[in-house]
Amino acid sequence: MTQTLSLQSTAARVSQAELSPADRFLHELRTQMPRNYVLANGDIHLCDRSGKPGMPVCSALQVSALVRDDNGQGWSRLVQVLTPDRRVIGCVVPHTEVEARPNDAIARLADCGLQIQGDRYLFLQFLKSWRPTRYALRLRQVGWTPDRTAFALADGRVIAPVPRGETVIYTGTADRTTTGCFEDWQSGMAALALGNPYLIFGISLALSGPFLGLTNRTGAIFHFFGENSVGKTKALLAGNTV
């Protein structure tokens, strides 16, 4: 009997791992749904008196965490929305919008693919009924978290080299994009910089930002000055590849 249960448990874990992100999202939603609500045909419904699907509320959605700044303000909900093309999109919805400007909160979620099926008041009631147990720290600017355990990149990604007790999300403007791979950069840009002090200086400046926070050092301003065609612009372009 013990072996049978063990095999069944292993099969369940394998089956869970093989689910697509959308199906995994729906599976988690069924287990975490607030009381008096049920998922039916891909949409969330308010249960009727018999516990069966009643009035439709909205498309698939779950509140996965409560979000705040490092100073304990800016409280928000981290909402996961399943889009019509079955992608899971995260959206940070401020509590101030939910309480004072609900139409703005609904518009924010609709922009992420949420579809409200019934009354808006019914939807807001459902949204407030979530009681997530997870917390997330929000970074509004690129750089380190206050405890130096995670770093937000300009493209919106957050790097956490050590496990943290909470999620870190970046909600600032993602004004950088990533192209290519590190190996191509090494064989291309980095190889060209060998023996060229201007290119080395430009790349070093671009890499220095994260280390300033770790060493408690302040930044500096450098003015490239010199004759034309000595490499001032190329040094800046080299740094921009980092």
C-alpha cells in the first residue's frame, strides 16, 4: 500500500510539472479560490445556494501577493490574469485605486486581458475577498534592494542571487531591452576592447553601478574631452552594450 501511494504521489508531481503555465495557473486557482466562488468553463462564478456556479464574475484571475514599498507604504495587490490567448500576466493594482478609483483598477486589469462578465461591484467584491499570505517588495527604481539581496535591472528583470523570504518586483519604467547573448558579446565587443583604454573605460563605467551599492561608495561624473575621432563616442557606445 505504501509503495502504491508513493507511486501515485510521484505520478501527481510529474503530471503537475508537465502542465502548461496556463493549466498550472488554473489548477492553482481552483485550490486557492476564496469561499463562495468557483471556476467553471474558464471563468469565475459566484456560487448559488446549492454551491453550483451561479452569476458570472470575470475571467480567470488570482491575487498572489500583497505588495508594498521598503518603507511600508504603497500597498497594492499583485494580480495574475489569464489572457484570452492563455498567457499569465502579472499586474500590480494599488489599494488606493481599488478603494477610491475602482474604475482605474478595472481599466488597469482590463489592459492585461481581464474580462468582467457581470456587475462591476460584484467583481470588486470578489477582488477584495482574496487573502493572500505572501508578500512582495516593490522596487520603483533600478538598483539594489535595501538589504542588498536583489538587484533590479533596467529591462524590468530582478536578480536575486540568494533565496529571499519574499518576492521582489520592479514597477518602474523598463527602458532597456536585451538582445544577443553573453558569449557573442565576449567574442565581439569585449574582444575589440582588448588593448583599447577608451573602450575598457566605457565598459568599466557601465559595470560599476551595481558595485557602488555593495561597497557603500558614491558615484562620479566623467567628462570625455579631447580632439575629434579619438574614441569618445565609441567609449560611450561600448558602455551601452553592457
